[in-house]
Amino acid sequence: TSTIPFARRTCCQIIAIEPVPEIFTVLCRNVSDNGLANRVTCVQAAISTAGDRVQMILPAINGGGGEVGRPDRTPSFTGHLPIRGSVEVPAMGLAEVLRAHGVFPQRVALVWSDTQGCEAEVIETGRSLWAMGVPLFAEFDPTTWGGSRGAQTLLAAAATSFSRFIPAPALIADTAAKSRPIAELAAFSRSIGSEGVDILLLSETFGS
């Protein structure tokens, strides 16, 4: 639902990262069926700082809603969907994935992240990209952060690497939407409730 549209609407090379084996199989098949194997590299891994292997907790029904298992938090879908099971998957940092495929930070146009509560890890392990001005478009869903401690970790990571942000609804309404200072991100996160929203994070060096 993201890789194929990105590939069709751009001429970019794409690295598509998906940890859950069954979804990874679908990803690879879709890339092949759409004749995009020459431009899309599929990588099975979770973006995490918890070691080279992690457990993915899988909900029933929503195959794409798997979350990295953590000892200090329960999955965000607890109480809404039953747990279908878990699976151990490879784990890597974002910059590590790119290095493994010979991609230098200055060659990256955009990182798009829907990582079900691992946004802080995406930011922390991609610092070399943000330093080069690479923008990060990320899911921003407080229900997946594991409470106030997880929220503080994510907000601190964002404040360290980025200087501005734009909520996705503002971009949809106006592609020239004005960015907001990163200092307002904490208040913004409290204002969106449990629905969540996507945001575009921009570093000081974006566009330079």
C-alpha cells in the first residue's frame, strides 16, 4: 500500500523494509507482479535497537499491525484485538540497513515510516540521514508509544534530530504549508488524542 505507489509515481530506487514474514512475502510478490523488482529492494527486518533479533507480536485480523515485543509495554491493540501469536525476526538500525545495501545518506530523498511504536528507534538509528537533511514522514500515534515514558523518548529523539514539523492534514490541504517549530511537537502530540496522525519531520539542514 506504500511501496507500489511510491515506485509508480517516482523514478527513485526504493528500499522497502518489512519485518513480518507473511507480509514480507506479500510485499515481494506485489513488487514482482508489478514489474518493479529492478527498482525496489525488499528487506525483511524490524527497525530496532533491541539487538539483532526481536519478537514481533501479531494481532488477529490486522496482519500489518504487528509490534515489536517489549518487556515494559503491552501491544497497543490489547483489549481491541486478540494476539494471534509472535514471530522472531531480524532487527537492524535504519542506517545499518542502508549501509548493507550500499546507500549513502546523501542519496536518500525521503524516509517513510509506519513502525507501530518504533518511531524513536527509526530516528535514533537514522541520525546520519537527518544530519544530511533527509526528511522523515512518520506515523504519529500516541497509542503505540507505551505511555508517557515512550512518549518522552520519542519527543526527545525528535527534538534532537529535527527542527520543524508539518502535520499531514496541513500538507494535504496545502503543499506549501508552513512548518511548525519542533518545540511545539509535545503540545501537538497531546492535542491529537488516540486517533493519531502522520507528520513530516524536517531537520535544520533540509533543503540546504
